[in-house]
Amino acid sequence: MYKKQMIFQRVVCFIVLAASVIVFIYSLGLLTDIYQSLATAVDLDLSTYNDQDEIVEYYERVKGASIYYEMQDFNSQLTMVGIGLILASLVLFIFGTNSRRRYYIGNFFSVAVSLVACCASAVWALPIVGKFKDEYLTTVDFAGLKEYAAEWNTPYIESTFWFDAGYVVFGILAVANVLLVVNLVLKLILMKEEKSTIGSRKDVRG
């Protein structure tokens, strides 16, 4: 049983790492469709810069196209979150959570770091993704975008694929961390059984 659990813990740790990488890759692709269809349909209105160089307004050739600029900060932050998740998953390997026969304080700490990073990132990111999806669907003039795309030979994209993919991506991350907890429980059970077995042998010899 211990051998199977050791294999399981290695696989789970790599799954957590892979799921974190997927979040990072997702952040790189999030604006793909919006960039292709809306980037040329909106410009910064330089006349509306204030004293702090903050942009106040946009010049939209298609109504709602300013979402392309509005999502930039979130997209950059999500990329940093993806990097943070990768670093958090690497803590599992630093403390040997993927390879130790017995777990110690560092292993519990590494699991906790991964769980906190997973929960915090999902709670932060998913509501914002949902908000931008709603804004995309309600503010973009798709009829106007279709005309603009035909006139300027740019892609016409109405899909919400990249918004919807966020729920799948963070779902994968959540499942990976649930497996990490399952592995921890299995490890504790086996460690307890091993301790009991060793104690029984000592009693017999005594």
C-alpha cells in the first residue's frame, strides 16, 4: 500500500504543478479573441489624460471596444498570479512532499501553501472574469463589430470561449489541490498504521 501511495503522491504533486502552469498559460491567452477583434476598434483619447497620466476616455470605433484596455491590468495581474501559483507548487518539491516516505512539518506547510494559493487565486479571479464576460456581452455592439470587421478585414469574434475557459482552468486547479489533500490523508493513515505496527512488534519482543 505504501508503494502505491508513494506513486500517487508523486503524480499528484506534478498534477498541481501542471495545473498552475495551465493558469499561467490561460492568462497569456485570455485576451486573444478580444485583441484580434477589438484592438484596432479602439484608441486612447490622448486629450483626456489628467495630471496623473491616467486615461479617462477612449475613442471607440465600435461601441464597447474599450473593454480591450479595461482588461489589461487584470490580465497582467493574472499572469503574476499564475507565476505565484507555479512558485507555490514548487514548494511541494522543495520540501519533498512528492518523495518523502514520512511527512513532517515542512510537508504540511507546503500543502497549506498550495491550498491557500489555489483558493485565494480562484476567489479573486473568477468573479472578475465573470464581470468582464457580462460587460463584453452587454456593452459590445456586435452588429457594429461585424460591419467594422467586414470593412477593415479584421476577425469578427463573438465567442466567450476565453471567459468560460477560466472556470475550467481554475476547476482543474481545484481538483488538483483536492487530490493533494486526499494524498495527505492517505499519508497520515499509513503513517499511523506503520507506527501501530512497529509498536505491536516491540510489545511482542518485550
